[in-house]
Amino acid sequence: MSYYKRFIPGLFVLAIIIYLTCQSPEDTWRVSSGLRDFFMKILPNAYGRWTTDMHWFRSLLHLPMYFVLGAFVQISIATYKKSVLICSCISLVDETLKVFLPTREFEIRDLGFDAVGYIIGILIVALFSYCITGICKKRKVSCEQ
């Protein structure tokens, strides 16, 4: 894979994050309601704050989005310190952008959900990479692409 192509998935996720951040309140509500209804159908006995509080549910949606971002950044960058730095900057810029949008607001809680999501994504990719490298060394084969 060429050097620059490895960044495409992470940039795609970043574009989705920016798009969702800049949505109108009506579009955000419609997407969030649709996702919550979907989860309620596949988990009919679910209970908790996320089932009744749309604001809380929307914060929870940061987890999977930033998980995917963290995983793709880790695949692209391959060092967890740089990956964490990049993802935390993206998260902070995303939340700060909301200060300048009249229908959105800065949420410290969302920064926490973002961090949990991208750290888990980075750790899973790093662990998988570490295991694959160990298997390759044990078998004395090249793991290079």
C-alpha cells in the first residue's frame, strides 16, 4: 500500500465526524432517534439512561465513531503515542468547533467518550499488531507488506 493511501480510511472517518458536527439540529435529532430506535429493536429489554435521554444517547454515539477513528489512525501511524495525540487533537477541535455553531455546545462529557473510544481502538489495533509480529518472529517469516 502506498504511503498516502493508508491515511484514506482515517480521513474518511474525520470527514464523517465533521459532517455530523455541522448538521442542523433537526438532522442530528433524526439520525440519533433512528439509531436509538434501531438499538431498541435489537435490544428490546434494554433499560437505562440511554433509552430515555436523547442527549445522553448522542454522547454515547461518540464511542463507536472515535473507536473507528482511533483504530484507523493507529493503523496509519503505527505508534500509539502519536495516535493518541492525533485523536485527542481531533476530539478537542471537534468539540471546540461546536462553540462557534449556534445550535451546538461544547461538552466535556463528549471529550471523555471520545477518549474512551479512540483509546480502545488504538489499543486493540496495537495489541493485534503486537500479536501478529510475535507470530511472525516465532515462525521466522516476514510480516512486511
